[in-house]
Amino acid sequence: MAGGKSYWGEFGAPSTPERPRWFDDLVALTVHGGAGERISGIVRARVLDNGGTEFAYRVARRESLMRCTSLDGKVFCIVGREWVWQLDRHGALTATAIQDAWFHPTPDDYEFGTERPRPERWEGDDFTATGPARETEFLGRPAWEIELVPPPHKPHPLQMIIDRETGLVLREANASFETYHEWTELDMNSDLPDELFELTDHDQAGTPYVS
């Protein structure tokens, strides 16, 4: 990652001795590396609730458009060009104009894979890397594996695997808690028609696990 243009250098937030420049460059890749992307696949996850809950879901994403469903196709959230369809607290799908949609329209614990990390994800004293990044492979793709040191108010580090070409986060985990989100199937060049990002009469609302 050495020698690349730093996202934070461009926008005025300086690197510190505790935060290496290569991490700033990797942050830029995770945030901005998805221009024109057309991806689909399956995410598997384990969260802490109820002593450890495991589940899986499908994601399809074409640029700003997104569809998140259960494995059998029940809709959790669709982000279209003009409308967002999302589950309300009663488990019903509701339509909201895109400009009025919630900041995170997907249900809790389903955010992984449904959008790129936002720049503010890496700001302040939250998790940050000190190095080094390790070359690895995930789902047959060259990747970087890093560990993120926790801030003082959080107890354990995070582990991430990031696609070297596109910056897509392939896996995010907390080994101490034995929790994770990861892609188990991934197509980086999917054929995703417009109809996929619209709600049809055949779509049914899912009831996802929500923490």
C-alpha cells in the first residue's frame, strides 16, 4: 500500500504515528473502490445475542442499488432508484422515497455487505490498525488481512479481510467473542437487471433476526 494517495491526506485529517499511512490508503480503497460494482452473493454471520445466533442472507448490489433477502427470497430491504422498501417494527414492508429513507435501511446485524463503509466509520478513536497487513486469499481472491486495535472503551480487537483489487470487505470478525460476518459465495460481475431492485407482487416480507 506504500506510495498510494491517502484519503485522509486529501481531506485534511493527518496520519499519526499510531495510524500507519498504508491503513489510510486501505481505508480509501474500502470506501471508494466500488465505483460501478455489480456484486451478488451470500453472507453468513454469527452474533452474540441469545448465546450466539447464526444466520445467512443474500445480497445483490449494483452501484447504489441494493437488495437483501433471506436465502429463500423473502425481502428484508430493497434500495431502488426512487424508493426504499424496508421492514417496519411489525415486520411489514413499507415504501419510503429515497431522499427520506433511514440512514441504514437494512435491519440490525444485516448491514455487512449491503453497502460500502462510509468515511466516518474510520474517524475518531474507534478501531484502527497499527500494522502490518498480511497478504492472504479469500474465496479465491487475493486479499489483505488486518487486525484493528480497539479504542480504550472497547475490550477486544477486530479482524478484517479486504479484497486487494476492489477494497470490498470480505470478512469482519471479533475472535474473542467468536462473532463474524463473511461472504460465503460472491460474484463480482453479476448480471443484475433493474427489476431486481423493485418490489413486485411476488415478493414477501421476511422476518430477520434483529438484535
